[in-house]
Amino acid sequence: MFWHWSFPALGALVYIAAAVTAFQAIRRARTPQGAVGWTVFLFAMPYLGVPLYLLFGYARVQSYAEARREADARIPDGSAAAMAPDPARAERLAQLAAVSSHPLTRGAGIELITDAADAFDRMFRAIEEADHYALVQFYTIRSDEIGERLAQALLQAAGRGVKVRVLYDAFGSLFLSRRYLRRLNAAGIETRVQRGPARPLGRFGLNFRNHRKIVVIDGDHAFTGGLNIGNEYLRDWRDTQIEVRGPLVDQLQAQVVQDWFWVSGERLEDALLWESDPDPADMNGLVLGSSPTDPHDSGALYFAALANTARKRLWIATPYFAPEQSVLAALKLAGLRGVDVRILTPEVPDRWTPWLAAFAFFDEVHAAGCQVWRYDGEFMHQKVALVDDDIVSVGTFNLDIRSCLLNFETTVVVADERVAGEVEAMLRKDFERSHRLETSLAEQRVWLRGVAPIARLLAPLL
């Protein structure tokens, strides 16, 4: 008799818990799509959905956001080294500058690095040759061959008395071994991990990931782009990295210092070098960072600003395409204005759900005159944008809801015809290894037609 009544009672309690949890998701979700995604998931699979929401979804977001904004305000924004930009460049970058918390400046220099092996060589060599300090921040650090090369570079620098600090994300570096960290700590290298806001089942979170990848050496030069620390970038992935010099180094450094202060409470700015010397390339640009704690949705505004700035061309390379609705509208409007909008995405997936979700968005941009290209080589992980013949952005932003609203991201934006020409040549080579997607979702395979809309519904959770 007990078992006869216990199973229905348990089921009723689970669905009540799902209903209460769904109400919390609706109240706290950053987007309507996120609220719908969690609600559908909770009622479709309540036994799995409720504990997963408590682990990954629910968080005291408002208090977390207020505390983070207060902490960031206490750290310099890197503006001391900013130089008055060229007026014409300032006008071209006005919308992007409005989104950024860092000032538009001139005197910047960036060098494009399209080969992962070369990028790793440069970053590790720069760490080994540092004179004073190295700030190293990655979303993912793996305990593999590339991870070992990073460790050796860090240990060598620390052995010469260089102050080394390493910041990584708890989710992205989930499988980073404790032995790896103990080796670094034993050599005097400070390591910190960023976690999400407090949750009933702990601080481990699917959201509020720190997706930034920044290396700063002596306040003199820096690296950023799509590369994390892992073997896959050498073997199976296509990515782009840049080396940065001039005042933009201060802005990248400021982002690392803010993140470090948030996770450790330690203020680094007085121990670092600022006001980098102008680079002979004298590019105009800025660093644009976004955070889920921003008062505005900076990531979404970044992509909208790219689309609104474009007069004749907007080419975006992104590993994931699940845009937030305002970004989708901006891309469609650019296409309807006659802008050559091209979205380059990978044909080879690294994760199936976001890959599938993209197909449910392609028809909308197609209808507005935008082109979708599918990279046929290895998995393409680069995050690059080219606007007209003069504006370039290279950083960590994916064109998806997570990057726009839920992650900590960064990108370097410059206005310069020479580097724009280099990016155009790079992307044209990528297009040569790609095919243009001409078919609609209705013309795809039956299973894809059925699964893609469901995956789109889950896009905010990906």
C-alpha cells in the first residue's frame, strides 16, 4: 500500500517543484527565450530539470551584478594612456565607442596571427622573456601538451623573479588537474578561478562564464583572440589571434585587473606598468568588453553597432550562430539596406546543440539578403568581424545569446585600412574553403528540420 501511494505522490511533488522552479526562471531569466527554454525543459523532464536549474540556472543575480559593478568601478579603466583619436576615425567608430567603457584612442598597433602554432609560440616566448610580470587569463586551460608548454613558460618566468598571475574559468577549465595548479603555486605563481554567483547547490555555474582570453606582458604588449590553452587548436581547430601594442594594452590589462580583483579582492594596479608607448602603426581603436552585470546588454549592442556602422560590407566569422533578437534584427536591416552581410560558420560542429540551433536562424537572415557560408575545413573557432574597408574586430565574442548576455567577453576594435586588408585576405581564404548555404530549413534532412527548432528554443541555455 505504501508503494502504491508513494510513486504518484512523488510525481506530484516533482511537478509542483517544477512549477515553482519555472516561476523562478521566468522571474530571473535575462531573456524571454531563456525563460521559455527553462520552462519547457523543467516540465518536459522535471526529475532532471529541477536539480539542473538549482545547479546552473538559479542565482542571486541582482546582488551579484551590483557587487560586480561596484568592484569594477574601483579599478582604473586604462584611459590614462588614451590619446585623442583622429576625428574621421572617431566618427566611424562612434557607435562602438558608445558601447565600450574604455575610451577611443590612437597610437595602437595590432598584428594578425592566423596560425595557432605561431600564436602559441609567440605567447609562450613573450611570457618567458617578460621582465617584470605576466598576466595570463584563459577560459579553458587543459593539462595537455599545450597546457604543459604554458606551464613551462610560466615556471621559467617565475624562476627569474617575474611575477606571474593566472586566472581561469571554473566551467571552461573544469578538467584542469589539481596537480597542474599545485606545480604553479609551488613556484610562487598565483592562480585564481572565477565562478558564477551563489546558487543553492554551489557556485558552479553554466552562466556568468569568464570567456576572455588575454595575456599581458609588462604592460607593453598583449595577446587576445579565440585561442584557449589546448591541443585541439593545433590539430582540429581554425582560429585567429592578435598581438596588441600601444594604449590598447592598458585597456586589456584593466579588464584582467578588474577580473582579478573580483575573484581575489587584491588590487594589482599599483604594481603594474601603465601608459604604454604609442605604436608606430598609429591605429585608432578601443577595447570593448561585456559582462552579464553590465547595466546594458553590451554584447548585443556590440553586434548591433557593427551592423549599424556598416555601409557596404559586414563579414562575421563565428563558431556559433544563435543571435539575440535585437542582433538578428540589426543584421537583417543591414542586409535589407544592401550591405554585403556574410556570416561564416563551421560545417563541422564541436557541440551539436548550438550547431543545430543555427539552422533555425539561417532562413531569417537569408530572407533579408544576408549570406551564410559554411566552413568545410576543421572546426572554425575564430571570432572576427570586418566592417567595410577599414574596421576590424578580433576577440572572444561568439554571435550567440550566451556571448551577448551571459558571458564576460572582450574584443579589440581598430579602424585601419591596412589591417582591414589583411583580415579581408584572411577571410577570403576561409571562404575558398567554404560553401555558401543556399537551401532553406524546409529543404534540409527530415531529422534536421525537426530538431533545429527545438535546439533554437534552447539557444539561451547553450
